[in-house]
Amino acid sequence: MQRIACKVEYIGTSFAGYQVQPNGRTVQEELERALTKLHRGTPVKVVASGRTDAGVHAVGQVIHFDSAMSIPEDRWPKALNPLLPADIRLAASQHVSETFHARFTTTGKQYRYKVVTQEDVFMRNRATYVPVSLNLEAMREAAQGIVGTYDFSSFCAANTSVQDKVRTVTRCEIIQGGRELEFILEGNGFLYNMVRIAVGTLLEVGTGKRSPADMEGIIAAEDRSAAGKTAPADGLYLWSVMYAEPLFQQAQK
Amino acid sequence: MQRIACKVEYIGTSFAGYQVQPNGRTVQEELERALTKLHRGTPVKVVASGRTDAGVHAVGQVIHFDSAMSIPEDRWPKALNPLLPADIRLAASQHVSETFHARFTTTGKQYRYKVVTQEDVFMRNRATYVPVSLNLEAMREAAQGIVGTYDFSSFCAANTSVQDKVRTVTRCEIIQGGRELEFILEGNGFLYNMVRIAVGTLLEVGTGKRSPADMEGIIAAEDRSAAGKTAPADGLYLWSVMYAEPLFQQAQK
């Protein structure tokens, strides 16, 4: 058996999320169905770097699976894409050692969150439309308050069972391009809804409801109710997943 | 009655085209339905700069209509967008004189055609995927052969009733951005399928099937069969429509 890692892109709009569940179409079940078909009925289990929620997109989700098929390491997209629905695509593949695990050996993740400040029909379901003007400088100042190692309980959905809520955020930037804003968050790991709560809080700074100086107190509260609203799923993209050894060197966007 | 001009964006994917027809959903009928509803049942006719085919998108279609409603000139998007389906949006509006006519007073149009050279799930139905490498320099040289005033019969769908096929193309450029190519064609008017046939021919230059030097003979032939295949509708965008007096100054992308 050979372990294969793949980079996967999907449009989250028509999925009930990544992970298999009783009701609703999921990315995992589509991947496993295509792989099982390719393996002539032998079930293939897929492990991803982590789940994504309903409506959340991925340009750099990473999965692994084991296979006895002798397909050249970079050819899995060619083999599998014709069996996948049009809203999922394998973008790259490579052989990895048996010690590689898409979920347990990650060293970090990057998420991006897209906001449009003018309605744009082509960004429907792919960005969040904020119909008011935003103070970019204030949001950028507040974003710096999120960078660091903290107990991020304030930025974690209240109904989570995770005990250790200390995470390190290494990057929180906002890029402006035309009428689009892109929030970039990178870190060693993220709690449930953490990116969406962080962006929702930064947007409240952008509208003047909160000030950049509030960020310190929000984090120190270690209480979900101290932070802002959870931003909608549509704008969120799992952008890339990092491992000790970089994967898919040539296929990076 | 006041004449109003609007800039309209739409995703062409779920439409049978712009113009009302017996079968299939069209942009025109959705616009007229929303306007008639806003006018409490009084039918409102919409005139566009021209039709677009099934699957073709618009970021800068221009329409006009006449109304007795006293809505401030820039407020038509606010009034009409809530009544429109999510794949059509008014982006701007302004009052124009009675001599303005969205179709008959145009002075030029710009189309853009998007091609991706690597499969991209987010560009599905929004760009044409060309799975081979393209010679950008050769395509750019060939593109210059299209600029000028010519009888463009070779770049016109065979089944057209238009008599005068002389048009002036003022710009034919190819912009590269990451794994996306954007063909920009601007001119005083375009024949049926002209942009798609021009792009299809340029792509055949890009793959080496034709050479840039062939363009002169293709145009001189004045025969549809001399040119390349018609490129698919998905990649085509009506980008902007020009009039003697510039419209929507502040809302341009």
C-alpha cells in the first residue's frame, strides 16, 4: 500500500460541510465514492486536515488515503477528477510516507475570508457583502491584536468540547483589491468558528461599533460573548495546510 | 416620463440568453417582470445595448426604460435589486435624455474572454479551461492582426442576416494573471459570435495549429470556414458599453 496526499479544491455552497453525516451531501463522501469506484468497489477511506462547515470553500484542503493501485504519484487528479462532481477538484497529488497523516501532522493552516463592499453578482456565495463603508486602518490595527499565543476562548463557538483553547496566530492581515477585502489568518491551529468570529469582530471594528483597543480585553475575557458576531460561512476559504515538509511544490497557486 | 439608463451585471449560466424567447429563462424577462412589479402592474419595456447568448455573462450591460415613478436617479438599484433574482444585479443608474437609446446610440463595446490553463473549480462556467499550454507571444502577435477596419465575415456566424459586415476593432489584447488569460476586444460593434470566433482562432494560434501570419488571409477570405472554432460561451463577458457621453462615472469597476 502507498500513502497518497492530495490537494483538494471545492466550492462549499452545495455541501452540508466536509465531514460525512447522516443528512446532506458532503465533500468526504464524494471523495470516498469516487475513490471506491476507481478501486472497483474496494472501499477507500479519506482523512482530511480537518472538517469545513457548510458553505465554506477550500482552495488548499489536504487529504490522504492509502491505495494499492499503481498510478504515478502526480496522476491522481487525472484519474479521479472525471469521477468527481464539478464542484470538487483534485489540484495536485504526491506520494508520502506512512508516518504522514493529513490531520495529525499539520504544522499550521491558512484561512482567507473575502468581503465585498459593493454588491457583486459574481461573488454571490463566495464573499460576504458588507453594505457599509469599513475603516480599513482601524481593522488592520485590531488585526494585530489577534497575532500571538493566547487562550482564544472568546473566539471559539460556545458549544465545543475542546479543552485546550490556546492557539498561536502568526498572521492576521487585510488585503484590499478593488471592492474586495481579503482577511488572511494563519496559525498553528484554529478553534471551531475561530476565523469567522475573528472576522466578525474585526468587521465590527471596521463599522466603528468597537475600537482596536478593545481587542486586548476581548481576548482576556476568555468568553465567547465578549467577541463579535460569527461572520457568515460564504466568505471563508481554507487556503492552505502546512506540514513539516512542504507538499505540492509545483502546484501552488 | 423619465428615461433611465442602468448598468446591469448577470451570471449567464442559468439563462437561455438575454432576449425574451418562447422557451427558457431570459435576463430581459426577469428585468421586465421586476420593473412591472415595481410599477404595480403597469408593463415596462426594457431596451438593452444588445443581446447576449446563453451562458454569456455581463458586468457592464446597459439598458434603458421609461418610468413615471419619482425615484432619485441613482436609487434604481436599491429599488429594483430586491425584486430581481440573485444572478442579476443593477450596479448603477442615472437619468438620460429622451434621445438616449441603449441600443441605437452606442459608440462601442468592450468584451472580455477568460481562459484558464489549469483547471479551477471556482472558474467553472466562468472561464474556458484549455488543458494545453498556449504560446502567449504568438497569440498576442495574431491579436494585432484583428485590430483595424475590416469586413469581418470570416468572424461571423454563417447563419446571420446582417448585410454590412464591416466593423472596426480598436483593441485586441491578452492579459495574463496567474493561471488566467483575459482576452480584451473593443470596437465600434461586433457581429454575431465575432468575439467567440476571434478568441477560438487566437487559441488555435496559441496551440500552434495556426500561425500569426495566417490572420491576414483569414480576414481576407471573408468566409466563416477560414477562421477557427467558436470558443464556448462560458468564458465571454460583455464588459462595458460606450456612448457619446460616458455613463455611470462613479460606479465603474
